[in-house]
Amino acid sequence: MLKLLISKSKIVKVPDQEYIIVGESYGGYIARCVIQNQVERVLGAAFKCPVIIPIRENRTVEKHKVLKNDEKFVEKLSKE
């Protein structure tokens, strides 16, 4: 049974109880593994921009495009 997770370069113990898991980016990919190994304890999951296919050559991503440009807001930003 999985007892440890790595989170931001530190080891986090997973409690011996039911829990909700959240994964962002590659963390979403890791969360899927945790869910698979502890399905009976995971109450739910949230994924923010998850990596579904981790091998870059095997996935496609739309080209970045600006949907709306707020010139007034951009003018207020620092040049730094």
C-alpha cells in the first residue's frame, strides 16, 4: 500500500483514512497512479491542467493563441 507521496521536493505521508486528491500538471498524472493504487480510500479528485500523455512526442497541444488582449491592463504592468 502506498504510504508516501513526493510533493514539491519533500515527502508527504498519506493518512490511513479516506481523502480527496488534487493534481496539477504532472501532479495530475501522479494522482492517477495514487488513485489506481488506493481507489478504496480516495473520495474524489480534482485535476488542474493535467498531463494525460507524459511522453511529449506522443501528444499534441493546440498552438497558443491570445483570446482577448486587454491593452489598458497591459499598460499598467511593470516593465520588470
